[in-house]
Amino acid sequence: MKLLAYAVALTALMVHPLSGQRPISVTGVRSLVFGAVLPGVPAVVPRTSAANAGQFDLTGPHDTQAALTFTLPVVMTGPAGATLPLLFGGSDAGYSQSQSVASQIGFDPKQPFVITFNQNGRGSVFLGGTAQPIPTQRAGNYTATITLTMVSLP
Amino acid sequence: MYNVSKACLAGFALLLIGVGSARGQGVNGSITATATVQTPITVTGTQNMSFGNVFPGVAKAILYSDASNAGKFSVAGQASTPVTYSFTLPANLTSAGNNLPIGSWLGYENATNSTSGGSGITPSATPTTSTLSGSGALFFFLGATVTPPANQPAGSYTGTVTLTVSY
């Protein structure tokens, strides 16, 4: 019984260094909003758009690194299964240690990207993109899901 | 001894779980992308331009205000939205390889199906801007002149006029 207590104590000691630091988390904060789109007219949302760019808030242990990977849709889906092409350029994603849309480091959302958390253990990722409706695009509301996965690095 | 081993194993397992959760763990979050697509544009040729009988050596004009013979297009799209339009116009009507020159194009655009209250236009291939009405409509009326030479072969001559409209 005493040895079991030792084992539990040892385990607690090993885990303890992480206590008090932020756990890693990804929270979808704001949708990527293209708003009203005209058939045949591409609609661009820059990642610096405070109103329309998508936003994820991140937390993690301070001064540690994590790898970000997007799961990006190629279309949005609308009425009766109609699809609206969605494009992401090589600098359509941005990371901000200060969580400010005005202060970002751009990166390619189609490639994994490594971030370093600051002393606060927080950060934000912003995402822009381009919707490309064809001239005969069916009218209606279109949506798609964008997922950001974060893996902490040793 | 058996109890000691079990305790050690349990502790080691807990240790592994603790370390595993601290290294290489993945989390994810999602957002949505949204867009609202407005009404697509449709262009309909609603009346052919008809010159009727034409005599060699005698030019004949059709005015855009000619309710029966002027060419007419109707456009539908997103209400109160700017558009760009252009025409593809033939230089000749044709019949069995013979040409009948056509030119002096004149037109009229209006938010209503009428040749009053709108604006006169000169149809051409140059993109021109306009705006769909509050109900998303726009109408174009076309007139032109054919100039058959004195030796114009008899026959039924036709040509195609195309109106292209985009946002």
C-alpha cells in the first residue's frame, strides 16, 4: 500500500510541471463570412478583415510550440446540393501571438504551420479566402465547415 | 510482492498517461464559411428585329421605338444591382452566301418594358454599365438600318444579335 502511494506521488510529480499552464485548445470564434455574392463575381475576404475573416483562438503552455493544420473545404454547399467553389491562397491564413487581426504573420493554410505560444499561452489564427461563383450560380445560402487542428510539439 | 508489482504497474501506467497527454496531443476547432448568392442574371430575346420586305437599292430603317419590329431583350437579376452589358452585332445579314449590310444601330434601355422614361444608347461591343431596377429588371430595344445595294439578290436574310450582361 505504501508503494502504491509512492507510485501515485511519483505520477503526480511528473504531471505537476504542467499544472498552472494553459491546456492546449482551439476554439472557433468567428465564421469566414463572404456575405452577399453575385453570380460570376469572385468575392474575396482578406485575413485582415476584422468583420469577415474567420478566427480561431488558441491556448497552450507558454513558450511551447504547436503545429497547426487546416482541413479546408473546396466548395460551400447550398440549395438543393448546389456547390460554390472556395479557394485559399498561399497567404490566406495568419497567426497572431497578440490575438490582434492587425498584427499577423501570414502563412499558407494548405500547409502545416508551427507556432510558438507567448508568455500568456494564447494566440489567434485568422483565415481569409475567395468564393468563386459561376455566372449561373444558384441563388441562396451556402455554407462549409473549416477545421483547425493543433498538435503540441515536444 | 504481488501487490507491490501491481502498484508499480498502476503507477507506471498513470505516468505514461500523464506524459502522453502532455506530448503530441491534438485538439481541433471549427468555424463555418458562409455566402449568400444573389439572383443570377438571365437574358431573354423577347422580340426579333424584323425588316420585312426590303427592295434592292432602298435602305430601310427600323426604329427602336417600333413596337412591332424593333428588337427587344429583357434582363432579370438581383434588384437594384449594377451590371455591365455589351452587344455582339452583325455587319451583314446573310442568305445563301449573300450579304445584306446592316448598321446605324440605335437602342434604348429602360427599367420598365417601355421606350419612354429610359435612356437612348448606341449598341456596341464596348462594355457599358447600367443598373437593374428595384424588381431586378432591365429592358433593351434595338433598331438599325439595312442598306441593300441595287443588285442585292433576292432571298430571306438573317443575322444574330447577342446581348451579354454580367454583374
